[in-house]
Amino acid sequence: MASSSPYFLYLILLFLLPVYVVAQTYQKIELGFSLTAALNVNSSWRSPSGDFAFGFQRIRAGEFLLAIWFDNIPEKTIIWSPPIDGEKLMEEGSKIQLSEDGQFRLTDARGEKVWDAQLTGSANVLYAAVFDTGNFVLVSQDSNLWESFNQPTDTIVPTQIMKRDSKLVARYAEKNYSRGRFRFRMQGDGNLVFYVTSFLWDTVDLISRAYWASSTVNQGYQFVFNQSGYIYLADNNGSILYSFTSKETSSTNYYQRAILEYDGVLRHYVYPKTTNGTARNPMNWSMQRSVPSNICDIKETQGSGACGYNSYCSFGDDQRPKCSCPPGYSFFDPDDKMRGCKQDFDTLGCNGNHDADDFELREMANMDWPQTDYAYFKGVTEDWCRQTCLTDCFCPLAVFKDDECTMKKFPLSNGRMDLALVEKH
């Protein structure tokens, strides 16, 4: 169970935030209604204000995503898509239908079921609705039998609450909506954690691999994004245990969202609703806060780290991680740089087929690949460290600092570049 405390958790807020009751406006979507993925056909239902739409958004030629998005901005930014394992994009002719018997089902162009909403309770669905909050609901006589706010994908918006045992799942890449590696979970024990899964198809929650935790076991109750733009972790009395935001941002003047992005960082964004954008309030999404503050600093005891194996992470001026390959390595997939790197040279074999003189070590400053040590020497010189690694068939990399030499093994993991480091590689 993850229990490590992030360094800024001493900023615990001791005040209570006001509770807001939001008037919900909606238009009914009657039983029997459906939407079909098509290029020149209206494939969405809008909320009364037009701020949000539910339906099929065209992602690229012939491929559509069932989603909810901000509809009054040019970007049409997506906040929800159904929890489908594997490929989420649907071909033209796919359909989402609210059937006469109240089933809400997504089918492909051949009529095969891809996903359906799992209803709570046994009451009958009377209609569906898209609220001005961005919530899509299936409604019975006296309750909501299903709502998108209770099944978040990678994003939450104002008035949305993550209760215990709920989570966000990052997408695989910026334009790839399949499940990625990173998770953000409000655990059943009250702890709020970020963690990584070993494989893209691994659906088991491996909490021991958390790279950030609120350390609020038996205290945390729900993660709240309220109408005033505050995002915080609260206990069951409403007291604030951890605040994700440092100031109020009015939902009257700004669209807002918090998204667990494909790089493993939860970021809070705002977008002005008015058209008089300025340098301070540009007409685009601007980041307000991110957690963790530097994803390159995470260290996995099992796993590759922020970037893939045999690569390293550097933190840019844009507050985003950049994955790179060391000299002599190249990306497995240049379009998927978080997947890792492969070596572009023959390995120094341990069967005597290669001579150490055929290889050289390239020096890189301010680097580290922790968690992959297999040998350590103290009281040695840099030249000794270099020659020892060159003649060791198991050594792809060595780290030298002061009079200490550390040998690393394949695959290299948790690589990072940091100007605060003084190691030589």
C-alpha cells in the first residue's frame, strides 16, 4: 500500500470550502432515439446552453469516438469516452441508441455490441439528458440509473466528485484514446494515489507502484471539483485534507477541466468563455496547476519510470516531460516516444566474439538511471570505471561520481536528466 508523502503536503488547508448547489438544466432524449457516426450528419445531442455535446466526434478520416466534449470552443475538447478496453475509435455507421426498453448501447457498423451502460437498480429508464455541467444521465422516475460523472475517463469538470474506489485512466497518447499506463485513484481506504501499470493491457490495480500519494489512509473520503473551481480532497465531514488548487476560478467566466494526461500528470486547465482574449487570458486552454510537479522525478522499483526503457526524461520550460534516447539508441517508434528506445549496435557478447576495443563509451552529464545497479565500486578513478565497464559484457552504462563507480544493467529504467545531478555517464 502506497504511503509515501509528497513533499508539499505540509500545505494542509484547515478551512472548509462552501458547498454549492447547482441548478441542473437539460433537454430530454426520448426512448428510441439514436445517433449514427457519419461525416455529414448531426451526430450529437447538446446541452441546453450548448456548452457540452454528447455523440460521435470525428477524430480522423472514417474514425469516430463516442464522447462528451466542450462544444462552444473550436477545440471541441473531450472530457469523457466509454471505458472500452483496446481500440475506442469506431467506424462510420456505428450507432449509440437508447432503446425502447431503456438499454443504452453502442454498436459497431455491423450491429455488434461494443459497450453498454451498466444501470444501477431495477427501475425503468424513462429518458436521457445532457446537463449543462457536462454530465450525461439515464433517468428513471425518481433517480439517475447511470451517469457519466460516476464513470470518468481521464477528466473531471466542475461539480464532479470522485468517490472512494473511483479512478481516472490516462489515454495512451495525446491523440490515441486507448488506455495508457497511468492511473489516478481515490482508493477505498481514503488514500489518493497516482500509479503506473506494468503493461497497457494490465487492468489489475498495482497500488504498490504509486509515485504520488496523499497519505490520507482512513481519512480521505472524496475528491471534489466544485463550481468555484476549487479541486480538493475532503474527509467525510467536508474538511479539506489536500488542496489541488491555490485560488478560485469562476465557472461563470471560464470553462475548466482537470485531466490525467498521457504523461502521468494531473493538470488543471481553464479557458475564457468570452472572446476578448488577452495575453493573460488567451482564448485557449491555459494550465493552472499540475501534480506531480516534475514527473521525471518518479522512481519505479518495477517498471520503466516516466519514459520507456533505455530512454531518459527531461523536464522542459513548458512544464512537460520530454523522452529522449541516449547516444547509440533510437526510439522503437518515433511516433510513440514514451515506448522506449532500442540499441543501434551489437552488444558486447560474453562468448568472446567481440573485443572491447570495438566499443566506446559516450559521456553524458547530469544523468541518472536509478534502480538498475548491479555493481558498485568506491575509491576508483574515472578511467578505471570506464575501462571496467568496457570489458564487462554485462555493462551497457556506468555512472561515475567523485570516486564512486556504479555499473548499470539492461534494460535501463527510470532515466532522467537533471541539472542538479553531477554524475558522469
